[in-house]
Amino acid sequence: MSPLGLALVAALVAALVATGLRRSRKSRIRREIGALPGSTPETALSVGDFGEMDAAIALRACPCGGRPALSGEGSREVDGRRFRVARLVCPACEEEQFVFFETTRLFH
């Protein structure tokens, strides 16, 4: 094989390896995000006041090592339970996270 052909094959292999590593890292980060407390209604963080939500968001870290920023929030009710849901986006890896806060007792 010519030197040019070898260089092209080496570049292709390097690109495939880099793509595989990037996909693997993103999958690992998504799994770790899903395992964080508050990532689902079932694991929602119970709060006594809205200040606790702000504090929890400020302390939240992304598995990649970045600090996700609040990009939106909303309310949701599931089976009679009330939640405030914060949407966070990590500027380092661009993954989004949802953090569920149970607010049922705040309104009773």
C-alpha cells in the first residue's frame, strides 16, 4: 500500500476510535445523570421551601465535571403529587438534566 493509502487508513481508524470514545463517554454521562437524586419523579428531592430548590440547583454537578446552568423550569402533577421541574444544561458537555422537586407539602 502506498504511503498516502496508509495515511488515509490511519486517519479513518483514528476518526472511528475518536467517535466511539465520544459516544461511550456521552452514554456514561447520560447513565450517571439518570442515577442522580431527583432525576425522576420517583427520586424527587423533597423541599420545604423554594430556597432549597435554588440551593440544590447551585450545588448540582454534571458527571463530566461541569456545572449545569438553569435553562427553564415548570410544574407537573403525577398521581396527586406536585413537582417543580428544573431543566439544566451543562455548558461543558451540552447534556441536559431534569431535576424533580416534590412540592406537595408546600401547598398543603
